[in-house]
Amino acid sequence: MAAPLGDDVFGDDPSVNALQDQIAAMLGFEAALFMPTGTQSNLCAVLSHCQRGDEYIVGQFQHCYRWEGGGAAVFGSVQPQPLEHQPDGTLALEAIEAAIKPDDPHFARTRLLALENTLGGKVIPMAYLGEATALARRHGLSTHLDGARLFNAAVAVAQREGTTAQEAARRIAGHFDSVSVCFSKGLGTPAGSALCGSKELIARARRIRKMAGGAMRQAGVLAAAASYALDHHVERLAVDHELAARLAQGLAGLEGVQVEPPQTNIVFVDLTGAARDRGPALLEALKAEGVLATGLYRLRFATHLDVDEAGVDRAVAAFRRFFRN
């Protein structure tokens, strides 16, 4: 709350500028732009890479296609070309290549490959990121990463490879022309995301952000929180991953409950058999005990900065009481 402030519409909020420089340098980009939301950050990215009549290749369950209201199509006349995911969350390389349209007036112009990491909590393999983005470059496509949970992926990679999360995040981001990063997921800030890219791309995104209504005035109070989170909350994401595993273990073995083993901080639960139609009732029962989850297509539980071991155990106990009763 004591952050120095200015007017970010004119580019003179010192706390916003410091955050933009910080996240750009951290991920190896020339520039960055602070946004209110990850949805707007993805929108500005797609519209900065593509023009009217262009298309972007994307996965069926990526956030920028399925969960963002069709913004690129609605506001930018940019057509999505969605592909099915493989079990590990990737898009088959041959499917990407087959989806790239020839230069012919019958087709939208394929301009962009968009990926997401993590996707539903799954960490996209580093080798795959290199192969997919190299394929895109061979065909003259730009590349964008929805890295809303980039640092969750980085922490998981760092633990496997014995590096730091910041080193892993920079390696992941290095495959892409632009990356969107969210500060209000596991990093724990009240709001905000950043789009990183070249100076030219960020200049285009700044104009689009203005048209999209997202230029904020004294935004430094949010930016300062994000800077604090980058300094203090990245490595601690490993705790969220441990707690997600604890939650999954606590729910395992319940009749009618199928738990997908988590890779990071998201636990998906499918109800089977007689319990299949009990999802809405379960969510209400859990909410009555102070346990919040979502159920748009599966039950989803996310561990984060405000969840501890006692909270996980309380959630497990509430879950088991529901099925016992």
C-alpha cells in the first residue's frame, strides 16, 4: 500500500515499470506489459500476433480457447483452430503440422501456435516445447505460451533437474515469442498478469490493452504485490505441490471417487458409479464446511498460498463425511 505511484496510462507508474522490467528480465524478454487479468493478457497476445482473417492453433482445453469467452474471435476476428490433447496435455506434432493451412484464399491464414504450461496442472515436457516451437518456426508461425502457472511448471522441472525455479522458468519461456504470466494464482497476489515479448510486440499489445479497457491508472499497488511475490513466493510453490499430493492421497480409496494423481497444485476428481450425479450436492456440502472447489466439467481442487496441511486434512475429512452420510 506504500508503493510509489504514477499514472500507468502514461507509462509513469514507477512500481508498474519496475515490475515490467523485473518479469521481462527474469524470463529473458525485451519488454513486458502489466495487465489486470490473464484473460486480457492472452487476448492482447493473440491480437498482437494475428490480424483479422488469421488463425491460431490451440488445444481444446487451453484456457485461451475454451475458458476466455471466445475473445480473440469476437474482438479480433481471429479464428481458433482447436486440436485434441494427448494424455500428457501436449498437441501431437503431426496434428499441428496438418492443421497449418496453405497460402490460399479459401483458408484463414495460420499465424500462431499457442500452448499452455501447466495445462490442468500437467507439466508440458521441456523437450516437447522445443519440438513444437521449432515446428512452428519452420512454417513461419509465431508462438505464444499461456504461462498462467508457468512458475508451477518451473518448480516441478527444477526439482527434477536440480536447478532453480527461475532458471527453469527462463528456459521454458525461451522457446516462445511471447509469454503471459499470472501473479494471482499460486504466487498469491490480489490481481494481475504480465505479457512478455519483444519491444515491438509489447508496443502493439499496449494499444490493444487500451482498446480492451485494461489500461489502469495508479496500478502500482497491484504491481508492488506482484514484485513481492516474484521475490518471495516462487520457490514456495513446491509446498503447494506437496499439499496437492497430500489431498489426492487423502481422497484415494473412496468408493465412487477417482482421483487423478497431481503433478503440481491442481487435483482433479471424477465421481463414478452411484456417485456420478452427486457432484453439485458434494460441492454444496463442502462449501458449507468452508471448502471451495469448482466443477465446470470435473471437480477441481487447487492448493495455494492460503492453504496449509490442516486445511487439506479438513477438506479430506469433509469429503469423507459426505460419502459416509
